[in-house]
Amino acid sequence: MTPLAGNQPSERDRMHHIIDIADDKKVKAMLTLFQDIEQENEFSEYPDNLKKQLDSDFKAYKSGDKTYSEQEVKAHNSDLLKSLGLRK
């Protein structure tokens, strides 16, 4: 991978090139090194019960059912925490 004069490859391009030419042992070592990054950014499916609740809430919202403003939710949460003795 020889860049043209004044046309330097990006870091990502360089990494792709290194992976393309590295032997399997080195690629495996790179995967081990970077697996934490992959796990941190991996999205997992919502649990079925949460998915059902979100779908139900969205359907109610779309049909015009009562929704709550951010201020209303904060006030409700504050009152609830006070009633449980968790906030003054």
C-alpha cells in the first residue's frame, strides 16, 4: 500500500490494509485486543416484556391517549420518592 505523493491513507485504511496482509495468528491477537470495544458497542435485543410494553405505549400514544410531559414525569417521580421516604 504505497500512497501517492501528498495522499496519505487514513488510519482506518491503514488498519484494513494491515488486517489484509497479517497472518491468522496476528489477526487473532488483534481480535483479542479489540474484543472489549466490540462488546461495549454491541446492541442486544430488548427483552420481550419490555418490547411489548414499548409497543403498547407507542400504540396508545399514536391513538391520542394521554401522554405526559417531562415536567409531569419529574414531578410524579419526585412525589413518589418522597412518599417512599427516599427524598425530602
